[in-house]
Amino acid sequence: MADQPLKELELVDRSNGLPLSEAVFRSLCQALRVGLYRPGDRLREEDVAQRLKVSRTPVREAFGRLMAKGLVEPAGGRGLIVRSLGITEVLELYAMREILEGAAARLAAQHASQLEIEALLDLENAFEARASDPAEMARLNRALHEAIFRAARNRYLDSALQELQDGIALLGVTTFSITGRPSTAAKEHRALIEAIAARDADRAERLARLHIGEALRSRLKLLQDR
């Protein structure tokens, strides 16, 4: 299921028997991915515990895991701060995105059902309809890419994407805030979906990689302008 926007930090469903510290950790990862917490934001044990209605012990354990994954770092005073990626890390992240997104598009062209292709078109229509809302476009864009990964029918690729999402969460402001990027991204999405629908695996992979390359150029522009 695609990430849904969070208005408040919420504890993930524990009906499957998740330990409390794991539920807190997943809640914080989800909050990072949807932009509830952004690079530079401070996290404090007592605040998170209060918002999730849990004790500070599972929060402390979750914070330790976030630090181990390089998502947060100690702040000058109490608590932690969400990391910002340096330029080298951004380049490394997009290099992996290009590889994984290309592979996912190739496999989706081979395996996607008609219903999945129609769902991709629905997401793209919604994406284009929210051209004045960069944050919502970013959410729909994430949902579209996740749908392509699911259509690829490869659990190992999907697992790699989930790991990559943690790094993507540290990128900060969406590139859809750049003038012209929403419209060019929409054209890239349309062409990619058409290739998947046509079962043209080579073209789908090539277009997916080009799409990520364009996203990187926009990201670098944001970094230069800040």
C-alpha cells in the first residue's frame, strides 16, 4: 500500500504482533518518508513518546535504530536531528535509484496486469491534477513508483526499494517545487506507462532511467540554489 499523508505522528498497527519498539521505529520511518519530519528537524524522546502514547523506552530503542541507519544524528543539545544528505550521498542515492527504477520498469513491462496498468494511469491523472500542490504531487509520484515496483513481481527488488526510501526521505524539498518540473515529469511518466502497457521492456527501462536522470538534474539545481 502506498504511503498515506500523515497529519500527526501515529503508531503503526500492532495487530500482527509487532514489538512496541518495532512499531515505534516503523512509525518514525513512515513519518520521515511522508515528510512529517524533514532534514534539520529535531526529535526528542519525550515528545515522540507523548505523541505516540508510549513510554520513552521503546522510543529510545527506535532512536538507536534510526541512528544506526544514518537517518538521524545527535543534536547540539538534547535529542536528535534528522540528517541532510551531502552532495556525494545524493549522487550515490540517485545512481542506485536509476538502476532499481530501470529494473522495475523492465519487469513491470513483462508482468504488469491490465488492472495495474490502469492504476498507473489513474495515479498519473491524479498527479497531473495536483500541479499546484508540490507536496501532494510528491506523494502521488511516490505512489506511482511504488506501484511500478509492485507490478515488477520481484520481492528482492521491492525490498531494495524500501531500503532506498529511507535515503530519499532525507532529500528534503521536493523537486516539483521547481518551475516546469511537474509538466516534464508528467510527460516522462506518460511515456513510461505507455512503454509498460506496450510490453516494451527495453524502452520501459530506458525511459525509467532517463526519468531518474532528469530528477537528479532538478535535485542538483535545488541544492545549488539553497
